[in-house]
Amino acid sequence: MLTRTLILAFATLLAFSTPAFADPRLDLLGNPAPSSAAQRTIVITPDTKWVNVEGGEIVNFIVGDKSFAWDFYVGFTVSSFDLSRVAPPGVLNRRIVAYVSPDPRYRGVD
């Protein structure tokens, strides 16, 4: 009986935790931005697997002969996401993980 209860508890926990592994909603990932507003530029090469950005930062991405800028004004629960989800069609044709550090404007004061 105890084993059955533990299995049921584990299955319930797993069912409710699955959304935590899902990709964040698009509306939480920031917004397109004009390249002229970018604070820095990141060149994505064939070897690039990830990029590190800061919340609130506007970054211009150069991918071959194409580019796009993104404003990383993300939801507070977003710490990473697949950059190809927000790139214009045909710019990124593979997964590049954007690791987003917290926006310094909203960090707690020590």
C-alpha cells in the first residue's frame, strides 16, 4: 500500500512539474528592437551554441549576412530560451541558447 501511495504521489508531482521544463511563453522573451538601439553586438558563427546577455539589454545579432536586434526585457522567471524562437524567419535555423542574467535595475539592494 505504501509503494502504491508513493508511486501515485510521484506521478502527481511529475504531472504538475512538467510545465517547468517547457519553453517560456513568447510574450515573456522581450521584443524586437532597432539595431540602432543596441548596446552591443554579438556575432553568431557556425560554432556558436549559446550567448550570454543581461536582462534589459538590447543586443544586435549578426548571423552571416543577416542581422536582428532583440530587447531582452524578459519576464522575471526567464533565465534562458532558444534564440531561434524570436529571430526573424530564415535568420537562425538552429538552436542557440540565450542565457539571460537578471536585469540589474531589479536586483535586490544588499
